[in-house]
Amino acid sequence: MGSLALTCSSPSSFLRRVSRANEPRFPISLPSRCLPRSQCSCKPQGWSISTSLRIGCSLERAGNATPKNLHVASIAAVSPEETIENSSLPKGDMWSVHKFGGTCMGTAERIQSVADIVLGDPSERKLVVVSAMSKVTDMMYNLVDRAQSRDDAYLSSLDGVYEKHMLTAKQLLEGDDLVRFLSQLHSDISNLKAMLRAIYIAGHATESFSDFVVGHGELWSAQMLSYVIRKSGRPCSWMDTRDVLIVKPTGANQVDPDYFESGKKLEKWFTGDIADTIIATGFIASTPKNIPTTLKRDGSDFSAAIMGALVKARQVTIWTDVDGVYSADPRKVSEAVILRTLSYQEAWEMSYFGANVLHPRTIIPVMKYNIPILIRNVFNLSAPGTMICQQTGNENGDENSLESCVKAFATIDNLALVNVEGTGMAGVPGTASAIFGTVKDVGANVIMISQASSEHSVCFAVPEEEVKAVSDALESRFRQALDAGRLSKVEVIHNCSILAAVGQKMASTPGVSATLFDSLAKANINVRAIAQGCSEYNITVVLKQENCVRALRAAHSRFYLSKTTLAMGIIGPGLIGSTLLDQLRDQAAVLKDKFNIDLRVMGITGSRAMILSESGIDLTRWRELQKEKAQAADLEKFAQHVHENHFFPNTVLVDCTSDSNVANHYYDWLRKGIHVITPNKKANSGPLDRYLKLRTLQRKSYTHYFYEATVGAGLPIIGTLQGLLETGDKILSIEGIFSGTLSYIFNNFKGTRTFSEVVAEAKAAGYTEPDPRDDLSGTDVARKVIILARESGLKLELSDIQIANLVPEPLRVRLAYILLSGSCKSDNACVVFQASSSAAEFMNELPNFDGDLSKQRDDAEAAGEVLRYVGVVDIANEKGIVELRRYSKDHPFAQLSGSDNIISFTTMRYKDQPLIVRGPGAGAEVTAGGVFSDILRLASYLGAPS
């Protein structure tokens, strides 16, 4: 066989079928469109071109008649100057336009459902735009790719396309309709086979050849739907929109509609006998030269909008597989909500920034005529959908609220940030033009641009796959400036994403930008670049791609579009930890429904075993799950699991232990952006340098460290002290009964009762530690004193505290102070027991030492006073004291009952009458309640309603 060069500019100038003497025959199909006869310019050797009024081109072999195997399909050529004098095209509110995508047309059952929706529309006239069946467009592109790659598999792939449509038609149609459709399908497949064979031989397909092949999917789906509607008895016409829509290619894989010419074509099309229901092909159109083309990927929405504008329809309904437009991608933000309305501008911004809403250019045709677009779910007809229209009032809530002005968030991934920087750029005209001219020459798509007013640097975002070419081109273009030092660098920052906040009212609402950046900062997310136009329809930030989902969720929840979610890890499911878990379980539903707070416990760990969850542990079964799904405890793995779940922007670890080893991790957790809440006193009463380092980090970051329950359990001791200091009050002294155990003991140590008797009673009631010496030593009170002293500004070590130890000297056995250079450097208590006797032995021996304390009690009672074990922070003398003191019976400290705590703040404002906080200061319920309160305070700081 001789070779055949494809030199024509379009398939419409190509042969339909070629037969050469003494050569194998192969079909080459020409679409049903031809160029005007003056443009017929390509022919195989040995053939001449003839023209006629109705046929753009035909072929004759010199000296012979046209071979009988040369079949010519024709279409009347339309002169651009031709006008329609008597318009038969009705326009206005009588029209309802529908668009059904590939998913909606994916199967015979779905096509029937589409027909039912169209038949159920009571509009006077209906124009229905359809896409190809699901996956067919990809299959058609694959045919072209395989053919031009000379892959013989294109033939079997084409058979698959035929089979898919043949089987669907047999399920939907019958009788003459089925025969007609299958006849047309067979003819089209034969023509496509000829066209693909030619592409196979040439090893190349022009864009117009490719567009012609790909557009067949829409032709077949439109014909099938029209037959289905006619089968129900409703008159129906189908439209090949290549006969109507005229578009002008503009480069960059885009086309511009020619509304004037399209309108004329549409009017001419309506001169025939046209039914009130029209099924039109989406995606495909023609160029001004009558060459088949497409509206490019996802162009069916665009087709529907153009047709809606041409007939000035009442409404354009885009049918898809979601209930409407979401406030964020529901795959990334499970709490995303359906928006009732969007303005045209908001919808355009969202589509540009990657939201799965509409083709980015769909909005343009309908805006001119103020035609609303309704997004509906073809699989959920009860859902009202989202209306996109011109908004004058507030359609989604309170006009002045932040959540009403920010409608939605969208993201774009797989980007790189290019930064061109140098002092020589400032004030030099044309620098930006040179930069972006170079980027244009590369053909890269610039997603976002940001430039400081100093003109010292310009940065912009481009797709990751294009950044190397951009970087190389810029370095080549500015090589002289880089060598001379006028430019310092062309820097590329890889693995970036864009987060865009979209809302029409952002321009008139103060605080939107501040709220957005505050939410990102509190989620410990760094912003690399910012862009915002003066219209303020969107605020765009560039950040690391690994942080994108967390950033999206943090911003979404901060604007009350979803709940403020905290991913929590509970360390130490002992008495306090288990009580906290039960409190969280009991309150979870109320917090979600009334306070918009979603607390997810992602893990629970003890010293030996832990359980982890990806979405949140069922707290009604956490004890059973500990037995069923426990794994070996690993604190590092535990923290990593809680923090690196990208679906939850804010993470907090709650340490319910008294373990110094756990407390030693606080600094690293805070540095990684993990919030810490604890009743564990070890960190704040440990070595001073470690404490100061921890507090310095916490103060200069947006990561929170709450420890209210370290002093007074659930009583607001720390918060009260901080409030006094922050408002400028000066603390003179703090004095209090800080131990619930010792409060109970001395409240009941009266009359003739002995000290050992009361201690035994307290131990039996569960007020003391298993070994009462842990309480009687005063170490726990000393830790609380040192915490308050440091909070007040004193730089004391635990060893600086003078402690009156209530454990009799002989029963301390080998009680030792660990002193290094005069200060305690232990992470544990400075007072360390190395007792050889057991707690039981201690209790047996304690009555032998009742005399001393009984005498002190009797002396106090004789003077009208009581004994109380107190801790004191003496600011003036910069010291802390833990001792047994006497108070008159009318003193507040003398009037306690049970195990209550009481703390007195003497300040410059509260000098004559100290500020007193009193209440239960011990017990699992109140301690867990204090921790719970800190959790809710953190949620409030992170954006939950307060």
C-alpha cells in the first residue's frame, strides 16, 4: 500500500472512502460537515475535487466516475452573511434548560430516570443538554491516543464503545426506534473505524480530528434520550449542537462562544418542525469555519449555560450526583454543609479554585440575563439543591455574622511556589512583566500571584509539574541579573497547596482576614504566601500540602460552618482519667448539639497498653475496647497517631497521670503544635529551668498549655491568680489549705480524738493515698505552693520550700532530701521515701506518736483557735512555706468542713479583705471536672461559641 499524508487542517477536508487500483482498500471517513468548497484543499494523488451547492467537497478520479464505494454525507453550507428574516425562535421564561452529566446518563436505568425528570417538568418548553454516557469521553480520547500510537488495541476498544451503547439501547428501545438507532450507531462506528485507521497510518491526529472522534459520545446519548422520551408519547426533537453553537478557539485550551452567529444558527434550526422538548448534545460545537470542535473538558455545563442564554431561559438546572454545592469538599471536611444559595461571583471563585461546582466559565453566559442556575441531585429529588443567582440580601443567615460573609472554602493541591527576590527589583519598571512574560512563553498556568509593596520580591504559584520549566526559564532569562546580584535568587518551594476562602460580603465585613489567619495559627499552620483582591471575593493563602486538610478543617470550623473538633489523646485511664472519659461520654451529645463542639478521643494509653482509633473511640465501650483491641503502650507512637490525623486540625493530649516521664514530653508536644492539658503537677513544680523553657514556648506560640486542675482540682485557683496579674493587681501573699486529705484530717481532729484515729478514718474513706505518708509528708502541698509561687513571678525550686513534715521522725525510716548544690534537680519530689516499712506497719506505729499533735491541738483550743495545715506564698520575702498554723475560730480557714480547700489572695486591691476561693479541692469527680473545663476553654479559644 502506498503512504498517505494527512495534511488537511480538519477532518472535513478528508476523504470518506478511498479505493486505489491494485491496492488494499481502507476506509477513511469524513464527518457530516464539509468545509466550504473554496477551502477544499487536500486530496490523494490521482483525484480531483468537485463542488456543488449542497456538498462542500466531493472527489472524482480523473477520467472516471466516482467509485461506488465512495459515500458522501453532506450538509448545506451556511453563509456567515445569511440572515433569518422571520424568526421562529421563541425566547423567555417559557424555557427551562436542564443539563445531565455523564453520571446521570451512565446506564439504561439512569437514562430512563432522566427521561422521567424531563417528562415531569411542567415548563412550556424544555431544552435538555446531555453529556456522553459515563466514562465514554475517556474511552473516545483513549481511542485517538491508541490510534496515533499505532496500537492495534484501538479496534477492540472501539468494539467496547459499540457494545456499551448497543446494549444500553436494547434495554431502552424497541421496534423501529431501536432499529433506527442501531443503524445510525453502526454507521458512526464504521466511519470512526475509518478515521482511526487513517490516524493510525499517519501516526498523528490533529485537534479537529480528535474533537470529531470524541464528540460522538454526546451524539449517541442525546439520540437515545430523545427516543426514550418519544416512546412515552411526548414529541421530542434532538439537536446536534455542532449545527448551532459557534465558538472561536482562543488558545490555552479554551474557546469563546460567538453568541451572534450562534443565535442566527439557532434561529435557522428552529425553522423546521421542532417539538417543545429538545434534547441537545453538550460539549461539542463548531468553529466559524464549520469545523467540529469541543468546549474542552467538562464543557457540557458551559453548553447548557450558553443555550440558556440564547433562549433567555427562566432557569438552568445542572443535574449531578450531589445534593448541591458544599461549603467545602465533603471528602476532606465531613461536616461540610449544603449551601442554599450562592452569588454568581462566589460560584465562579469556587469553581476556579477547584471546587466541584461548575465548569469555571459556566457562570458567564447566564449572568448577562440574570438567569439562575440550580444544582440538583438526580439521585435525591427531595433535596432542594443550591441556587446560584444574583443576590441582593443575605440568603444564608445573619447579614453581619462572619459565617454569612464567608460562604465556602476550596483548595488546590500539587502546586509549587516560585519566589523571585532581589533588591534590584525595587522600583525597576518592567520586572514583573519580564517575569510573567517568561512564564507565559513556557506555557505555564499561574494560579496565584503575591507581591510585597516594597517590590523586593514576587512570588506566584504554578502546578508542580510545570515548575521546573518555569524555574529553568527564569534563571536563564535573569542570568545576568543573578550574576550581578540585582536578583538574589529564583527559589522554588515544592509541595504546596492553596486554600481559598470565598464570600461576596467579605469586603464589607471587618475581621474576616483576622479570623482566617487566627484559625490557621491556632492549628499551628504556617502561611507561605497571601493574595487578596480589592473586591475581596476571596482570600487565598499558600501553605504546605501536608497541612492543607487540617487548614481547611480549621478554617471551616472557625467560621461556624462546622463544629469545632478536637482530636484528643487521654494519657492515664486511672481514677481521674477514667472519670474524665465517663464525663466526656455523658456530655458529648450536648456539646455537639448546643455548643457546636465535637470532642473525639483518638486514643487512650496507660503505662502498659493503649487503644487507638482513626475516627474516635466509642466512649460507651472504652473499657471493653481496652481489653479487645489493646496494643503495647508507646507514648511516641500514641502522640503521633493523635496529632497526624489530617482530618482534625486541632489536637490535645490530656495527661491524667502524676508521672514525671510523661511531663517531660510537654515541651516537644507544644513545639509540634499539640495542646496540652493536665492535672499533673510534675512539670510546673519540677526543675526551674525546664519550667521556664516550657512557659516561654507556650507564651510565644498559639499552642495552649492548661493546668488549672494542678492546684485545687476543679476550683478556679490558677485562673483567678492569672486574672489578677493580667489586670495589673500586685500579689502580696497567697495562703491556703491545698490538701483535701489534710483538710479532712484537721477538720475532724478535735475534742478527744487522736491524730492516728482520724488518719485511719480518712484512709478508710479513701481520702488518703494508699500510703498516708505521701499526704502527711507535705510534698503535695509544697508542689502546689511552688506552682503558685512561680505563677506569681518567684523563681523558686521545690527544695526552697520549707516543709513541716507530719510524719513522725522515727517513722520516716530513711527519709532523705536529695540536694545538689543547694537545689533539687530531681523530676520527682525533692522529698523521696525509701521506707523499709509498709503502709500497714506505719499505721500500726502511728498511735505511739499521737501525743505531740494532741498537745498542739489542745493548746490551740484553749486559746480559742484551731490547727490547719497550710501552704503560703510570701511574695515580699520571696519564699514558700508549708506548715501547721493556728487560726481563730472565726477565721475562714477554721470554718471548713469535709475535705474542702480554701485559698486566700491578699493583693493591693484585696488588702483589707482578701479574695477567697473555697470548695471541694480533691476527688476524682471534681478533678476530672477541672480538666474537662480546661478542654472546653481550649475549644473556645479555637473558635467554639463561648
